[in-house]
Amino acid sequence: MNEIRIDNITGKQVIIATNRRSRPIDNKNIQQKQVNSKLQYSHSECPFCKGNEAETPCEILKIGDENWSVRVVKNKYPTVTEDGDTIRGYHYVVIETPNHNKKLYKYKAEKWRDIFTAYKDAAYKCFRDKDIRYLQIFKNYGRQGGASLEHPHSQIVALNFTPQSKLMEDKYCKVCEEVESELIEVERIVLDRGNYIVYAPYGSTLQYQLRIALKHHRGSFEEILSEDGIDELSKLFEEVFKIIYESLGDIPLNICYYIYKDGNCYQHFYVDILPRGSFFAGFEMSTEVYINVISPEEAANKFREVTGYVQVSKVEL
């Protein structure tokens, strides 16, 4: 039975329509090839490869010395600039590794630690600008995920305004509310690790979407990525992307980190992992209502085949 759901945090509407999986699709092989297509770029020409550091714009920071692990540079084609008029901010590229062919599912906890350290340091630099109101960190992985270069990288965009979709009109934390609900319902939880849970959100807008959220309210990136916090999150990310690979393969996806200045009291840190196995078409673009042909419960069960997570009975309120 098809049903409409709402993502509790974003407010986005989604129709869970599992029956649409059986609809015919022309040129299926061509479509699949496009989804899995590799980005081609000569290593000698790649501006992000080791030895080509002079080809990138101004370096903001790096982790490591000559044998660097992560570099943060200004984006050569920025969405916003520091000297803008009505809109201004910062747009950085985080070069995650000198290895051109490094796959996401092969990142170890140590690599994630370096990446998160770079995120934290770059975010701190941005937030020193008192005009900055919002900061978005995201990764586009694979052509279908929106990546224009194959070399592993992510991006940071800091803005002097808060996007309309991120304005918090409700005076309570929706992440806390959702986490509490998921811990009670249980059926969509994929991993329960220390301070975090990983789950397929009730209102998942994309197939096999996963959300990583703290069980307890914390919003500041600096607070989350303390010495102990960064180790915990790094180990969790290594585990999560291995699970995704073992369940779905090396798929294109987006990673979106939601960070609020000074740990905004009404929202706390969470991450969305958005596999891009489906396309947004006319219906989604015209109505802003999404269609998901894989229910979150089914998605969670598929991931659980790898994690071995055992569902217990729902907690009674």
C-alpha cells in the first residue's frame, strides 16, 4: 500500500510507492552504465594529485607536512566569495587524499579523523567571520552524485544568510524528537554505537537513505569533534561505508553534514547519506514531493543483513 510520509527534520514530503519498482524502463543497460560511470581525468593533469599543488588556488590549511593527508583550498569556481555585495561567504574544497583512485569504502578511521580535523579547523576559520550565519559541508561521490572531478574531495560553503529550508521556526530540537522516536520504533535502526545511531529515516526521500545522529543533544562541531568525539565518529564512518559497499556496491552518493553556529539550542548535529540510485523527474521538480520505491523499513533490513543488527520489541511509552 502506497503512503505519504514527512521527513520530521526537513519537512519534505515523500510518497513511499514500492509498486513502482515493477514499471518498465527503456534502455535499462544504458541507464545503469550512466549511473556507474567513472569520471575520467589524467593523473598528470589532476590539480588535486600530489605534485600538482601549485595548480590549486590558495591553500587554507593542510593535515600533514610535505607528505600531506588532507588539503583545504579555495574553490576555483566559488558559489560565494569573501568580497561579495549582498551575498558573501567562503567556498572551500577539501582534498581528502593524495591518492587519485581512493574509494570511499576503503577509508580507514585514521583517514576520516584527518578529514574531520580539516572540517573542524576550516569551520572554525569561517565562523570567526561574524557575518557567517550558516555552514554546509557536503561530498558528491561519483558522476551521478554530482562530482565533476574523480579525485576524492568534499566541499565547504559558508554563507552570510540561513537558507529558507534551514530556518528553525519550532522552538524545539527536531533531531532529538526523531532520534527518540527511532529508538522507540527500532525497526529502522541499522547501527547503535555509543553516542550515535544510524537509521533509515521514516520519511526517507531517496532509496537506502541513511541518517547518522547523536543520541543526545549537541550542535557545535567543535564540541562534537573533541579528542574522544572525533575518534568515535571516525570509527563509525569507516564501518558505515563498508556496510553500504557490502550492501549496494560502490554507488554514487551524497554526504551532507548539518552544522549550526555555536551549537544552536534548537538543533543538533546530524549527517545524511544519500545514495543516488534514482532520478528526480517532472513530478518531484513540480511538486517538491519525492517518490521513494524502497521503504525505509526494507532499506534497514537490507543493511541489517550485513550488520547483524537484531531488532528487539518496540519500547512502550
